[in-house]
Amino acid sequence: MKHIFRSKIYTAVALLVSVLLVGTMGFKWLEDFTWLDSLYMTVITMTTVGFSEVSPLDTSGRIFTIALILYSVLVLGYSISIITEYIMGRNSLQILKRKKVKSKIKDLKEHVIVCGFGRNGMQAAERLTAFNRPFVVIERNKEIVEKYEEEILFVEGDANEDEVLYEAGIDRASYLITAMPDDAANLFVVLSARQLNQKLFIISRASQVGSFKKLQLAGANKVIMPDRIGGDHMASLVVNPDLITFMDNLSTDGHTTNLEEVAIEALEDKLENASIRGLDLRRKTGCTIIGYVTPEGEYIINPEPELTLLPGSKVIVLGRPEQIQKLNKMFHIDPTEV
């Protein structure tokens, strides 16, 4: 469609240029006007503005002018129709796109809302895409929306406005990531989102240390400071380079993974007794349990084999990609729903 419109516009421009060239050369040749006077006569003839002639025309000049007027009217009419068709078609296409996006967003449930599509927001979107997690991005920069709208579901607007959050499905979402560079804006989004959905798990970005506690008090479940994490990571590469490199190799990019978080409910029918020893994942899948998350959210590293597995808890397992796949297949676990 775009190629068709483009070729029509090129044709219309070529016809307009041809009118200018033919008219200018015709008046120059027939009436011996200067080049500027010839161009002037051609323009006032094309536009039919009714300005006076440079000098009285003879018979051949008048016949040429009549022919030029008729030709100009046809070319201008065609050009205007092409431009109108392009503008109307583009507007209609944008309207259809927005309706389609709104329809897709209305069908989403338990999805993720990402506020802001800067460096952190874009990185979050890439990871969510890799994990096949449905998400919506709220972004007020129209240029960014138009650049990525073919790949990502966008809601154009300010995330501080309740109407925009509702349009993104805040009442049906499970997670919200606010990754805007301004801590005050993130704080306002956290406050609004928590009021609109009490069950929402909110992850907020923070730039200043002083904003950390404020965001938590406002309702953020997790607060991330990207600059601090980056600095810690670089320093750790100096102190424990091999250890950090090993941790970096525990890929969790959504395609191959060495770590998996599994809810106990997904394993209940396979338990011989309610303990890590009874689960016996090492023998069955090759995976090793390296962590346990209690129903209250407490993290236990390298739990004892006799640890009782309570409802609502989770285990964190380590294994090679093929072992993780075997685990997921054996217990019918969908990694995108964990």
C-alpha cells in the first residue's frame, strides 16, 4: 500500500514539474519573455489567480495559454486527489491500528505493564518478549511509539493519568514495571497503580538513594537501582572475577536457562513426602535445588534435604538447559506461567 501511494505521489510531482517546464519554455519561445517572466506567467496560469499578464499576448500565446490552463487544471486536480487520498488513507490506517491495539489489550489478563520506554524499559520489554510474557508499554513520546508500534503493544499517554493506566489494563494486570528516569514520576505512578489494583506486583526504578524508601512506602514491592547494580557488578568483577563470570553464564534470557523457579503446587502430585528429599529432583531430572522461598517470602539458600515444603512456597532449581527442559516436561510446567 505504501509503495502504491509513493509511486502515485512521484507521478503527481513529475506532472507538476512538467507543467512548470512546458509553460516556462512555451512562454519563452512564443512570447520571448525572460525566464523569470515566463515562470511567473506559468505559475499564475496554473493557479488561475487572475494577476495581470507581463505583456499582451498574441494569438499563438493565447492559444498556448488556453492549452496550458486546461492541462494545469487536470494535473492540479489529479495531484490534489492523490494528496487527499494519502492523508485520508494514512489517518484511516492509524485509526484501524489503534482499534486493533485496544482490542488486543482488552483481551489481556495477568499481563505486565511497562511505564516508560527508555533504556531500562526497552531492556525489560526485550526480556519479557524472550520469555513470551504478554505486556503493554505506556509511552508519551509519539516518535518512539510510531517507531516500535509494529512490534510492541503501546498505549500513548502519560502513565501518571488513571485513564491511561486503565487503558493499559491496570485492573487486569499482574505486574507493573515503572522505568522512567524521574524518581518523582515513578513515585506518582506507584501511588496511582497501588490505588487502582491492590494485588498488583509493582517494580520501580530509582535513581536516588533517598527515593528507595519512599517508593517502598508508596506501594512498590521491589525497588531497583540500575546504577548501583552496575557499579556493584563491575566492582565484583575485580574482587571475584571467576565467580561473577560464572553467575553471568547462568543464562536466563528466555531461550536457554540454567535457573528455574517452581511453585510447590506444580509438584504436589509427584511428592512422595512433603520434603526436598522426597521430591528427589536430582535423580529424576538432574536438577539441584539451590533455594527455597517460604509462603511469607523468606529466601533460604541451599536448604536442608529434610526441609518441609509448604503450600504457597517455591523452590529454585539449578541445571543445564536440557535438565531444566526435562524438569518442565516431567511436571508439565509452563515456564511463562511460573
